[in-house]
Amino acid sequence: MELMFAAKNAEPSAALQEASARLFTAFGDLVGEAQQAGTLPPGDPWRWQLLLAATLQGIATLVTSGRVPAEQAGALTADAVALFTRSLR
């Protein structure tokens, strides 16, 4: 995620653009399913996608900066996705 979103002055490569598009397609699918199921409120799905991306990027940043142990990354990511689909264990 850092590679996808940190490029400030360079034009991203085609591979990076494709990876980013796949990521946001997956986020869009998740948000769409959650809105259809009523677990996310209706409204602009793009805002929910951005919020999910920001949440996951925040987790990635915390892990890569050493603020959170790497072994917690999977559980934190799963919890973040569960919050967006309201399916916490």
C-alpha cells in the first residue's frame, strides 16, 4: 500500500496502476456487498472505499513503522474488514 500511495512526484507504472485498480475494485465489491446487505448505510460507495483504504493503509503504516508488531497485521486487517461488514466475531 505504501508503494501505491506514496508516489508523490512520479507517474506510477502500468503495473502499479493495475494493482491499485484491483485493490479498489476489491474494496468496491466489499462495500457494495455490505451496502446491499444493509451492514453499511446507503450513500456514496466511493467514500466508504476511501475510508476502508485509509484504515488499511493506517494499519500497514503502523506495522511497517514498528509501532505494531507484524504478527498483529493479519488480525487487525481482518477486524477492520469485519467492522466495514459488521461481522465482528
